[in-house]
Amino acid sequence: MKLYEYNAKELFRKEGIPTPDGGVAKTPEDVEKIARRLGKSVAIKSQILIGGRGKAGGIRFAENPESAYKVGEELLSSSIKGERIDKVLVEEKIPIEREFYVGIIVDRAMKKPLIMASSEGGVEIEELASEHPEKIIKYYVDPLGEFLPYEAREIARKMGIEGKLISQVGGIIWRLYNLFRKYDALLAEINPLALSEGNLIAVDAKLEIDDDSIFRHPELREQEEYEASEFAFVKLDGNIAVIGNGAGLTLTAMDLIKLQGGEPATFLDIGGGASPEIIRKAINHVISYPKVDVVFLNVLGGITRADDVAKGVVEALKDAERDIPLVIRLTGTNEEEGQRILKEAGIPFETSLEKAAAKAVEIARKL
């Protein structure tokens, strides 16, 4: 379960991690009202669960309530990577002196939580990790023991931080880890953790909760945006996104991709009985993953109807922000109607899984 930024920040504040003052708006009028209350320059941030919103224009700034209204009106009538923006977070614009990065994930290979920190935060953290990995401090925590404040301060020292700031940064790291454990998180991240007028503040916040632990957190289920996970999704290292209706069909498609010499980029199981909307979301979800060059959709209709799949494909291609080749294997329940819908839309398809897999790999090789 991925939390929206404003939901994550609510939990951050409860754990003593400072965040900017602000509020959530669903209309331009609400944007203006919040900006007027804050009485200063504001950041207006699209609330979507897809990464890269800043580079895509989903974060804007306004100097006064009137311009905030205009920005809010523009954002709330737009979409990013196929996801419509229906709410924005309006916050005070923070003057930043320095930017840090702090993130915590579960390292499944080591079977331990991994704290990562850097004295160079910001939007280019991925490039920093790739080009200068020595600037990312890594610290494994014993999941059966207690993470103590002095350990967090030691991480701050290794980041190259000096003086009183060691205690401040260490305190944020310690609180973030406590939140990570308390909510059974898979990811907890602050980027950037900003130094502003001598104080640290979490300008951005990411929090992803293990779906299997949600039963322990009724306060999360009560959130307005809470929805049960719509599909199982795993990122991989290849460039061919694989979508199937059932774990077995998805894995079989991945095996055939490998057999043909290709490399899967995703495992995405839409499950049985997927609606056109789920199909649309699934395709847009994998297209938003930068490594994906080709999408391979493998559907053997049983509970899932082929005509619903076809309708979802057509809708997905209408609002897709990247022009990605789509290879479809479609057969089963209502296959004649589904294939007719694809033909009328000019979308090619296969009925043979083997042929479809070979075609996906062939296209990927030519790109």
C-alpha cells in the first residue's frame, strides 16, 4: 500500500518528524484559501502515486493566493502519466540551505532493514547512487534488536555532518526507523530532508506499507484513499513488461520471454475478473516504468472476459504518455468480441502464447 505524500506526512508528524505547514485541496478555491491562510509563497504538489511528478510538472510554486488559484486550476484539470490529478497538497515554500537524503527499505537478500543516507539529497538522488555510490551511507539494522539513538548519530557522522547538526539528523533517522517498524513499512523515505533556518524539515515524504500487515493498522484502512491492492506488481531488470491474468499465466509468459532470449521488466498479475479500468491502470502502470520498451499482455479469458480486456487496452492507449509497443495474446471467454474491438481500433493481437512471446522479444531487440 503506497500512501499519498500528505498521508505519509501526517504519520511523520505523529512520530515527531517536522513537515511544512499546509493542507489538501480538491478545488482551485481550496488552493487559494490555504495559500491565503499560510500568507507566504507556497508549493502546490500533485497527489499521485507515480514517481517523477516533479520533472513532469506536477509540482509548481505560487507567490500569492491569486496565482495559487491559477496553478491549482491548471493542475486539477490535468494528468501525469495517465493518472488524473484530483487533489493537491498546498504547503509553505521552504527556503532550503542544504538537502539531505534518508531512506529505509527491506533488503530481502540480507533479511534486514537497510538505512540509506546521504549529505546530498534532491531529485537527482538516483543518479548520485549510480555515479557516486560511495556518497550513499548504508547501515543494516538487526530486526530482532533495538535501533538506538547513538547508532543514528553514527550514521549522521558517516554522512560527513558536523557539530550540532549530527544530533538533529540522527534524531530524524531514529524517528524514521521507528515509524518504519511501527507501520510494517517496505519503504520510508525523506528526499529532501531540508535544513532551513537552522531546523530540519521533511519537504517530501514517501511511505509504502506491506499489504499483508494492513490488518494491524485500522487507522490506515480508514483513510479516504484506502483501496485494497488492485494487482500484484514486481519490478525486474529487463525491458519487456509482462502482464497476465493469473500468477501462473504471468510466470509462463515470463518464462517464454526468457526462452526467446528476452528479459522481463515487470511481473504484473491483474487476477481474475479484471475490469476495463483495471486493465487500463495496469498498462499505464508498467508504461510509467522507464526501463520498459515493450508491453506483453497475456490473457486467457476465464473469469476475465476478453472484451473487457480489449476495452481496457483501447482506453489505455488513448491516454498513455509514452508510445510503447504493445503485444497482446488474447483468447478465451468472449474472445470474438474482444478481438473485434481490437481490430476496429487497429490494435494487432495473437492467439498463440508462443508467437506473442517471440514477437515481443523481436520488437525489443530492434529498439
